Amino acid sequence: MKEILSIISNATKTEGRHVISPEAGYPMITDGVKAVGDAAKCRDLLLTIGEWQTKSGKLDSAFQKWVLTVKDNKAKYRVYDKGSKRVITVLIPYVDTRLKALTLYLVDGTLMLPTEY
């Protein structure tokens, strides 16, 4: 967990963007998000964000805030739009990750840590 927190606090810029899925509509991810995803073994949680980009007409394509909480191997995303209004809640019945909480921003098709914004 210490490694993950260090990655999050030290990710202040990105030099590259990475593909998380070849499917249309999925966002790119920054170096920081890739590092957290690899360290926390939570690629599936990142793919969930991509899936919702293709599912929901409710999401603002310019800015989204994804707030993840994990408890007892169950995850919940609360998704907010640019006006800080909660748009959707996504429940995931089982996850196997070391994360307890994470906030991500999706800005113009790129998923990033708040420190990279």
C-alpha cells in the first residue's frame, strides 16, 4: 500500500498516454494511472470506467470525477460531472485489489490522477 500511495503523491505530470482497451470509446490513461493500476492490480477497475463511456449517455465527455471506495472486496464508484453533481453510482460485487480508495479524473478522453490534472 505504501508503494501505491507514493505513486499517487509523486505523479505530477505524465510523459505518455497508454491504451487500456482497443475498443472504441475507452479512454487513454496517464503514466500515473498505469503505475497505480499495475501496482494495485486493478486493471479491471480501470476497464469499468471505459465500459461506462460506451454505456451511458449521462456522462459528460469533457470532465468526470470517479471516486472509488473498496471495502470487504466490494467496490463502489461514485461518478460526478464537472458541476460536482453525482451522475451515477457503480457497484462491483467482487474485486481483488490492494486499493482502499482512489479518485480519478477523466478529462477529454484521458484518465488521470488528480495530481496530474
